[in-house]
Amino acid sequence: MKSDNDKAAYWWCEAANQGYTRAFNKVGIAYKDGIGVKVDMYKAIKYLRMGAEAGEAYAQRNYGDLFLEGVRIQVGSHKKLKPGYNPRIYDQYDLYAWETVSDYKTLIAKDIEKAKFWWKKAAAQGNEEAKYRLQKVYE
């Protein structure tokens, strides 16, 4: 049985796919936070950007938020020799000498100027949260 979140995500996606601008933000947040769908930052960014570029104030605010800290996703991992261990002594099968290190890909670099750009667009449409974010940045 589908949950309410699953149903909501389905209908938001349907609306977004038909070009309903306000749905872009809802779909983007659903993919960002895993509301009714599996977390997918590629899709989250895509829909938030589409909404922001279409002039939807909430999408502009939320897209701007992504630039505040940047967006990185884990794309894999690799083994690395722990500090202080000699690679000539320890082979790749010695569990105590090696550690797993995550590999990340940056989807959106941290960029406060881009965050402010999108927040200003949202604030110009009366978005109070965007105004608050701008106020905090300029304090």
C-alpha cells in the first residue's frame, strides 16, 4: 500500500512533467529529502533549477540554499593505507593497515554569491524565508 508521501510525490511528478511550475519545487524537495521517492540529488537539483529558472519563488529560495553549503554525493570508495604503516610490509589484505575512504563528486560548489542571487529573486517576490537568509548573510 502506498503511503501519503508516495502518492503526493507521484502527483507532484505528474504535475511537473506537464510543466506546472509550482510542482518543480515540490518534486525537487521530494528528491532532496526522500519524501515519497528515493533520494536523488541529480533529480533534486534538476527540478529545483527548473523551478528557479521558471521564476517560482520557493524553488528560487531552495535552489539558492543548495549553494550555501554546496552539494556533494558519495560515488564510491577506495582503500588507503593508514598513516604510519609501511606499504612494503602490509599488503592489501591486512585489514588493520588499510582503511576505506569515501569518494565524493561535487554537484554544486559552495558559492554564496549564487545563493544570494537566487535568494534575491525569491525575496523580490515576497518570499520571507529568502529575505531572512539575505538578512543573515549581510549581518
